[in-house]
Amino acid sequence: MPSPAAPAKTYGTFAGVFTPTLLTILGVIMYLRIGWVVGNAGLLGAVGIMAVAIGITTSTGLSLSSISTNTRLGAGGPYAMISRSLGREIGGSVGVPLYLSQALAVAMYIFGLRAGWQWIFPEHPALLVDLGAFAVIFAIAFASAGLAFRVQYVVMALVFASLVAIFAAPGVWTSEQDPALWGSYPGSPQEGLEGADFWVVFAVFFPAATGIMAGANMSGELTNPRKSIPLGTLSAIAISGVIYLALALWASKAASADELVSNYMIMIDRSLSRPVVLAGLLGATFSSALSSLVGAPRILLALGRDELLPRGEWFAKVSASGEPRRAMVVTGVIVVVGLLLRDLNLIAPLISMFFLITYAVINLVVLAESSLGLTSFRPTLRLTKLVPLVGAVGCVFAMFIVNPTFSLIAVGLVLAMYLWMLKAGMGRGGAEDVRSGFFVAFAHWAATKVADFGMMNAARGWKPNLLVPVSDAATLRGEYRLLRALCRPEGS
């Protein structure tokens, strides 16, 4: 069967990686929860929370970048990275939940968009707003990724205009109020959450640091993914980190801790222009939904191309212009189902866990490849082993800090899917992966240790090696039972 047409490679670093990644990171939490974080933790506590979160995503971004400089990536982004390194069944066991999480995340972003919209127009029906927003987002994404990226340029302008309006708020920087360096963690008294601690506040903020794979999802359509993914991803992480830290300082000067905790809209209320900040808030949630709707079908396309789904070849078809429209339609159906459920809070933590599992596995890939010292792993961006180790441990740590119950459920589902794919033989026929190198490296290590300890001729390690000339293998099987008993199964 001829292979499906490949998506066109048309996008550069700015359009294909930097813009979607930055806009996915700078979402609704930036506008509505940074003030709350500072009010609870104080300025230095908030900086500490941000440093931990950004440290985890930076380590993962570096690992993601290192892999992308080592191999030629096709469609699928993170799924492609994992499956090319650890095998199709491991890639699929992570990739399928990752795809579903990205699809359902679109519905969650639309719910956030609707909340902001109804703050302006409270009389508009919620379901109508949700479906209307989805129709616009789906139409843009279905038309082409290029159109989606052009729309994101407008959104980026709105977001940066809103940041200017926030930082230019009158009286904030000239205020004589001394920022509270350490907070008392009152929680959210108006919502019944009496008291919090560092890790509770961290769990609220951490999703604001994610979204770093939005550009990598476009790996199959980048003109030079080896250059674009590292440059675009790491630049977006760095710029978003600076923005978050600056906003934390702004919040500490703008209001008292009590007001920061009780008023989620503090950035809008104290800004130079409320309409501009509201436009930025709506634009950020719109862009996050659009980026996810553009990226998720690319993962489904890669899963279908690797035959990890029933009728995978159907999902692997693309249009004449290289757009995965069949995968887009399937993704759209999943989003609509999510919207009709009306409340995804029950599974929202599970979605976050699948993202964190993907981050952790990407770090483990780099840690394993670099530890084995294989000649096939020669990335342009070389990392010390400490970077992926910190990333992997940090991701697992964040999972169980944010929600230990859903962490166990997510890990269990990934393991169950891996065992199912392994039993179904879905990993067969793929390219070589790091496991073959692992066994070769382990065998070399074991042989070296045997030689180093002088055990090559040790009596306890002896096994018979017999050389018997025969003209017919059937004769050996039938008449030399003693020789077979000596050599099999423990002999050579």
C-alpha cells in the first residue's frame, strides 16, 4: 500500500513553534491567578513557586530540544520522539492518552473563554457561547494551520497590549506599599478553602508553566525541526518566565495580600485599560484552544500512520495541501462531546497527569540515551545527565503533589495500554529503538565485568561447547540425545 502523502513542510521557527508555544503558556492562569499566588505565598514565596515550576518545564524543554536535534522527526511531535526511542508500543501507550488530553483540553479552554465572555455579556447562554466559540475555532483550524498561525499573530498583539496595560497601571510602581515577602497562605476564604500551603499554591500555578509542546506538535510541518523546536520552545519558556516574574512583582506592589487573595480580577481592575486586558484574556484562551486543536490531529495522524489504531490508514490520510482533515474531524467530535458534558472538572486533573507523564518520559528518553553512550545518540544540543534527571524527577514529583489519586490512575491507564499494545504486537515492524542498544550495552558491560574479575574460565560459570560434524540436522535431533541434553537449554 502506498504511504499517505506527507504534510507540507512550510513553517519556520516563529510561526510554527515560538508563537503557539508562547500563547499556550500565557493562558488564563496568568490573568486570574498570579495575584492569588502572590497574596498567599508573598513575593519571595511566589518567586520560589514559579522557579520550581519553570525549572521542571525548562528541563523538559531542554530534553525535548536535545531529542529533536538528534533525529529526523516526522509528524506527531512528542509521540514521534518517544516511539522512535522507546518503541511504538511505549510511544502509543503515551501518545493515545496525550492525544485525548489535548482534544479535551480544547473543551476546557473554551469553557475558560466562555467564563470571560459571560463576565462581559452575562445574558448570553453558556452552551450557545461554547458551541459558537468551537465553530469559529474549528473552522480556522480545519481551513489550514497557516490560517491558524496568522490568527495567532493578532492574538499575540492583543496579549502583549494587555501586558502593557497592566504594567502601565497608574500608581502601581510609585506606590509606597512595601511588598509582603512571605505570605500566610490564607487560601481562598470566599470559596471555602480556609488555609493553604506552598504545595497547594504550587498545584494551582503549575498548569500555567505547561503548554511547552504546542510547537513540537507541528514537527512534521516544520522546514527545519532540528533548529526550530529548540529555538522556538526554549525562547517561549524564557520569555514567559520573565513575564510571570514581572507580574508577581507588579501584583505585590498593586494591592495588599488580602485583596490579592479575594479579587481574582485584580489585574483587570488595576490596569490602565480594562477592555484591553479583557481582550487579552479572551485572546489567550482562544489561542490556547486553537493551538491544541491544530496540534492534536497531528498526533492522531502519526498514531494512524504507525498502525497503532484500528483502521489506522484512514486517520493517516491528509489533504492535497497536507492538512490532516480526517483526524481533525475526529478531534472535533471529541471536543463537542467534551462541551456537551458541560463540566470537565472531574477529569481535568487526569488530563494534566497525562501531560506530565509525557514530559517525564521525554526526560527519561534523553537520560537513557545519554547514559548508554550509544553512537546513534549524537544530538547537536548535548545535555549533562543532571538535566533530564531533574526533569523526570520533577515531573513525577509534580504529579503526586498536584493530585496523587489521579496520578496513580493515569499511570495505571498508561501501563494497561502498554500491556495491551504489547500483547497485540503493535510494536513489531518498527524502526530500531533504544532498547536494542540497551541490551547490547548491558551485554558489553557484563562481559567486561567478567573479564575484569578474571572469571572467564571459572568452574561455576562453565558451560559445554560441543562441535559435532553432522550431515543432517534430523540425525542430530534423533540420535544424539545426550549431546542435546548437555547443550540445551543451558549450553551454547
